[in-house]
Amino acid sequence: MSASRLNLIVAVLVVVFLVISNSIYIVNERERAVLLKFGEVVDSDVEPGLHFKLPIVNDVKRFEARLMTLDARPQRYLTAEKKGLIVDSYVKWRVVNTGQYYTATGGDELEANRLLSSRADNGLRNKFGERTVREVVSGERDELMAEITKELNAIASEELGIEILDVRVKAVDLPPEVSSAVYSRMASEREREARELRSQGRELAEGIEADADRQKTIIEAEAYRKAQAIRGEGDASAAEIYAQAFNLDAEFYAFYRSMSAYRQAFANKDDMLVLEPDSEFFRFLKGSSPTN
């Protein structure tokens, strides 16, 4: 076989290989694809698997079929009170109509995000403009997200062939130029509330102290009254006991009382008594005589 014939066979084989390789394409489960004929869509939803196409005549465009996230840049929106808020949001979306998606975006994910971002921005701006700061921050945020998701999905499905699964607000902040003023006002309000609470606390404390002093006075007076009554009862009992003892043996009782008086009178040697010799005080000493 001559060299020219061999080269011809090799060239034919190369051409056949190139034709076959350019005629076969595979779409996996994570992709969506459209088949083009001279740039015009002829199959808007190519199923996953092995497929054939005509080289040069046909072209295949593949797109991501999985869920994608548009993380939009924070934007400033005005509320119903004309107060500015910095809103950071994101959108979850996926391709559902590949033909329409390709027609609207050229199959470029960046272009799809740009178009979707502008529509989401308009929707959020309108929804925030219908609500107050309190409503978008607390009670009606879920309702707001549900509304914007539904409305944006209708627009994106019709215009871009995209399904919007969720729109969420990650953060709502005040603009930097008003944050300091708002924080100062909040601090002033908290200080005012603190002063009111401290004043109420002092008033309650004074009332409690006054009541405690009143109860103390009442308790002490009642205790003194009871003590005097008990002391009076004790004195009466003692007097009764003394009287009973005196009646049993008056002479001995008088002698005992005199001995007690002597003991107390002569307890301190430095004391001096000035009495008459015949004083009744020495009645029990007069009759005594020294023992021989």
C-alpha cells in the first residue's frame, strides 16, 4: 500500500471520528438543554441521556437544572413613612422552561441573575413602600415574603422561563446616616424609663420603710404593754406570797426581813449609817448578848 493511499485512509478515519464525536452529545440529570438548528430552537427541552445531532447544522446549549441562589446586593428602600431601610435579600430559583430561558437570557446565568435581580428589586421596593418599619421588621415580614415570591414567580415564569421558589430578607438595617440618631433616641428613652423605674422603686421603698417603722412601734408598744402586765402580775403574785409567808409566822418573817436588811446595809464597809440607838432598825440586835 502506497503512502498516499495510507494517508488518505487516515484522513478519512479522522474525519469520520470527528463527525461521530460531533454528532453525539449527552445530557446528564443535573442539566437542562435545548437543541438549536442554525441558532433557532428546534427542541426546547432535551431529555437527559444520549442524543444525536447534525454537525454544523445543530448545536446544543446546556443549563444548570439544580436550585440556584441569587444573592442580591443590599438595596435601600423607603417605607410607607418615607423612612429608608437597607435590605439584604436573596432569591432561590431554577430553570423550568429551557426554550424561553434561552431566548430571554441566551443561556447566560449572569444575564439571568441580572434580569431576575432587577425584577426582585422592583418587587421588594413596592412591597416595602406599602408597609411601615414595624410591619416589615416584625409582624408582616412572612406575609411580605410570600407576596413577593408569588408575584415575582409569575413575572419570571412568563418572561424568563424561571421558577421562583423563595424570596427571603436576610437583614434589615438603618442607613448609616440615621443609625446614630436612632440609637441616641433609643438610649434617651431607655434612660428615661430607667429614671421612672428608679423613682417608683424609691417611692415603694419609702412606703415599705414607713410601714416597717409603724409596725415596729406597734409591736414594741404591745410588747411593753404585755411586759408591764406580766410584771404587774408577778409583783402581785410576789406580794401575795409574801403576805402568805408573813401570816404563817409574822415574827420569823420580820426577823428574816431584818437580817436581809442588815446584810445589805453592812455589805460595804465604807458606808456610814447615822441612826438613834433605840432605832427600830436594831430591834433584833438589842436582845443579844455575847456568849461567855
